[in-house]
Amino acid sequence: MTKVLIDADGCPVVDLTISIAKQFQLPVLLLCDTAHNMQRPGAETIIVSKGADAVDFVLVNRVDKGDVVVTQDYGLAAMVLAKRGYPIDQNGRVYSEQNIDQLLYSRHIAKKVRDGGGRMKGPKKRKPEDNEKFQESLLGLLQDITTA
């Protein structure tokens, strides 16, 4: 059975994701580290020790083919794709074999700029339209998966 896993550290769409998954009667797992301990009705919480990428590795080890993963982490999204899951970000972008390489390359270039002392613009302030786009995208993805 498909499940929805959320990389919950700093994720702005946790409650919205749980609500949408409930419509499809899908189980939800929240994965977070000890600094972001959160509990939500309708979801199981898995708390991981703090550490670089600790949540990512626990999460990817729980992904099965066909699972949906909400994350903004390109590296985690690439691992989910390798396990034949469906990663989606908090803005509704569905990661795919067609876009993941370019996203990883952009992340690499941004890190090189920062390591060289340069600065990069941070993410834009979240707007209500971002939630609407995410909701529309996740609903479409879950409908495709559950009717296939």
C-alpha cells in the first residue's frame, strides 16, 4: 500500500499533506530530528537523532516503490526516485528523471559559489498560492497513483 512520508524538518505543508493523504486513506509518516519533534493527529512521527542527513537516510530506508515523499531536498529526492518513489516539494514540483539532474547541478553550483565566499538569494517568502499549487499537485499525483 502506498504511504506518504514527509521530510518534516522545516516543512510548511505538513498539516495540508496529512489532510490530503487522509482523503485517500493513506498512512502518513513524519520524519524529523530531535530539534523539530512534532506530533500530528493522523500521522506517525519518527524522531531521528540530530546529524547531517540523518533524517534523509532513515526516510529513504523506509521508502517503498510507489510511495510519495514530500521534501525540498534534491539529494533525498534523487534517492527516492532511485527507489521508484514519487518525490514532490512543498511548492508542488514533482521531481522526475527529467528534472533531477539539473536541480542537483544547480545545487552543486550554488554550493561552489557559497564556498568561494559568494552569496545566493534565499527562497522567496511563502504565499497562500504556494499552498494551493502544492495541494493541486499532490492531489493529482495521488489520484494518478491510486487509480493506476
